Amino acid sequence: MSSPLSLVLVAVPAVVLACQAGGWAARRLGQPPVIGEIAVGILLGPSLLGWLAPGVQSLLLPPAVLPYTSVLGNLALLTFLFLVGLELDLPSLRTSRRAVASVAAGSILLPLALGTALALAMYPALAPPGVQRLPFVLFIATALSITAFPVLARILTDRGLATTRLGTFALACAAADDALAWCLLIAVTSLATAGSPLDALTALALAAALAAALAAARPLVKRMLERAARTSDDLVTVLLVTGLLLAAWATDRIGVHPAIGAFLVGATVPRGVPAVERSAARLQAVVVPVLLPLFFVDIGLNTDLAALPADQWGWAALVLAVAVTGKWVGAAGAARLAGCDWRWSALVGTLMNCRGITEIVVLGIGLQLGVISTNLFTIMVLMAVVTTAATAPLLDRLTRDLTTPAAADEQSTALSDGPGATR
């Protein structure tokens, strides 16, 4: 019988190489690489490999190795969420803050309303046994309001639009959307893991206190990191990783998912320290491509399209329709009401519909907490993949004449006097 280490030594390179191949294929198709990596993770699970060749799947991913790959994948997930929080430059939202606030609110409130109605209809048929109606409904509504800031940034960068007025406006809206969505997720996870409403309020208050403490400690942390940078970048990296892991442990003990803690540390780490940027780049270059695919496989093993009952494919179509309608109408309608041109508004609505890995992470949290069933998890993952894959081609179709940042800025001026400008 093989030792766990020998099994891991085979599973990790197999998964990493497969996901790299998927990312390369997605890039060739004009998609962000994460689409290919998520697709490969799903295909390595029961949806394809476990269905066509279960012996090969057992050879590559035997049951004995799954606890170890799951731990490694979740550590990579915590690092990734730390990096996501680090990219959310909330002070930059002061630019066009009225329009940004309007679009962020619209892209949250309408999906929340539609998601609540959908979840109430789904509860009798798709909720796991023993799950109360309120956490189920709140989780579905929150999941439908997610926008994937990191994937959106990659799509805009690949198309040379990240530095245009459209790109910066869309990224600011996505950052505000993600910040609001994660606040909602903290409340939902507190409610889902608590034994009573009082316990939920206690967990939520403790999580808010932790966030406030991290924000208040920013000047002290900045001085500590600057002093550590004079020693070596390695020490800065160690301090950052230690901080994100301890914060994840703290939120786990509070009764909120560990991912929340890692995200909060990233969002509150001081900017303007070059050593922090270099350390983040090192983590991005090593942890994300090497270990994060193990998280995708963990997701894929819980996603079984082949086992989804025929009568639940109708629910899948309805979830997709509600997700697209809520996000597009909410974001585009808010942009239009803020004074933007119709085309600009359509572009913003299209970009805010990108869900990507952030949605996958949130769904994984719901599955771990037992708030959603495996079948509903599969349906929601399918929605996340479809909406993310549709973002790039729709953006290309709407921006055919925006081939350079300069051209995009000129077109932005033609579309409106500026996002949210008062006319």
C-alpha cells in the first residue's frame, strides 16, 4: 500500500499539469485561464473522468489522497483570497464615487431581491435536509450578487482596457460590489453556523470587531513591515502568510469561515510598501498556479453534471436566467440612471456579470457549511462557469472599435460625459 506522501507526489503534478493545459486552451479561445482550470477540475471529477474511466480517476486521485490535496488546496484558497483583498484598493473608489456607489448598489440589490424569490421557490425541492429557510435563502441571494473582481481585472487587462475610463470604472464597481458581497457573506455564514440568532449576532459582532481591529492596526503594521523589509523580503512574506493564517484561524474560531479572515487581512494590509508588493507577487507566482488547482479539483469532485436529475435541469436554466437578469439589469440600469450612455451602461452590465473564481469560492463555502446540497452546488457552479465564459466574447462584441486604451478613452468620452456625470 502506497504512503500518503507518494500518493500526493503523483496527484499534485497530474492536477497542476492538467489545469495548466486547460488554462492554455482557454487562453487560446480568448478566455481567462481560470475558466480552463475550473473546467479541468470539473472534468477530473465524476462529471467526466469518474464517469468514463473510474479506474483512471482512482489511480490519479485515490480516496486516501483527497484529505491531503484538500488541505493544500484550501491553503492556496486562503492565499488567493488574501491576494484578492490586497487588490481591492477601496480608497480609489472616491473617484466617481456617486456613480460607483449607484452601480454597486444596483448590482447587489436587484440580484438579492430576485435571488430571494428564487430561493424561496427552490427551498422545498433543493434545500438540504435540516437546513433552515432563512440561511438558505440568504446564501442563494448573496451568491447571485457576486462579481469576480480578479477575473474581471484579467479580462480587461488582456484586452488593453484596464487603464481606460471604462476599465477603471468597472473595476471600481466590482471592488465595491465584492466588498458589499463579502459583508453579506459574513452575516450569512454567521447565521448558518450559529445555533441561535443570538449566537449569529455574537459571531457577526466578533467578525466586525476583528475587521475594525485590523483596520486600526494598519499604521502599526505598516511600520512593522517597513522595518522587516530592511532585513529581507523573505521576512515580509513570512509575516504576511502568518497574519493571513492567524486571521483565518480567528474567524474559524469565531464561527465564520476561515476564508473571511484571509480576505480581511488582505483588504487591510497597508499599501505603498514595495516589499509587500514583491511578496504578493511571489505568492501569486507560486501558490496560485501550483496549489490552487487542487482546490478546483476539490470543487470538481463535488460537481457531478452526469448525476443531476433530469427534472432539475429546469432549475439550472432558471438559476442562470435569474443570475444574468439580476446582474445585468441591476448594473446597467443603475449606470443609466447615473447619467451614462446606453452603450456604456450595457458594457458595465456585461462586465459585472462576470463571476469567476470568486463565485466558486463562495459556493464552496456554502457546500462546506451544508447550506446547499450537492445538486444545487452543481447547478450554481454551472451558472458561474457560463456567466464568466460569456463575459469575454460579449465584451469583444461590444468593444470592437475599442482596440487601444486611447481609442477606448475617446469612445468613453463619446458614450457619456463620464461615468456618473451630471448632465
